[in-house]
Amino acid sequence: MNTEKKNVLNVEATDMQEINQAIEVLKTKLLPFLEVATKEELKVLPKMKDKSFAFVTKTYEHCSIHPLLVPNYVDKELFRTHIESLEQLRNLLNPIKQFQNGLEDTITVMGSDAYNMALSVYASIKTASKNNVTGAKVVYEDLKVRFVHKTIAKPKSTDDSAE
């Protein structure tokens, strides 16, 4: 992590508009083809990573060379289109993951910076409120709700032996 870099997003409005348009293109062109599954549904599915993908493509190659070895219930054309689609999706996923990771890291670093700044201002306001600086108490009362801890009431003992 580059700690020397000041984390400020200073993207020109036209660039941000183009970025948003590119995202809209992805939504329009890709989203209709993407699956939506629950965590439970995904949990039971076998997962295919690089080695499994190599196995799948090698198996398909053997299907083409030895069609008599392929069970009748396996749709070879569908098998082929799934592999082609997987290659396309995998090629899209890697750069998108880079963007996602970069966005998440930047949000974490910038959020940390902003939160630390807010804590510094809050500490100053708290001190000003204790010193009766005009207007500070109202601001302090507004901000302190963030730090109010809710206590859970302990249930009263129903122990009869305490009588």
C-alpha cells in the first residue's frame, strides 16, 4: 500500500459520466445472461476452478474425437456452448475483479482517513462543549449518539432461595 499517496478521487465529471455509461453498457449487455442463485443453491454445486476447467475442456475434446464414448443424454452442442461461454466469462471476470479489489481497497483506505478526521473533529467539539464554547454543546449532543452504547438489562432473578 502506498502510504505516501493522498487518497482523493478527483475524476473529471465527463470521465465519471463515461465510467457510468460503461457500467450501464455492462448491465444492459451482460446482466440479462447472468445467473442469480442463492447461497444454498451455490453451496451444493461442484466448483470449477482452473484445473477443473482444464479437465472440462479436455473431456470435450475427447467427446469430439470419440463421439461413441459420449452418453446419449449429454448434449454435445450445449457442452460446447457452455465451454465457449465460460471462456468469455472468465476473460471478463479477471479485470472486473481487479476493479472490484481496487475499489474496495480505496474505499477502505479513504473511509479510514475520513473516519479518523471525523474522530479528531469530534474530540475537538467534545472538548469545546466541556469548555462551554458557544454552539459546541448542540453539535456535541447531535454527534455523540454515534457512541451511545445500548445496555442490555439483566433479567431479574427468579431464584426463590433469595427470600
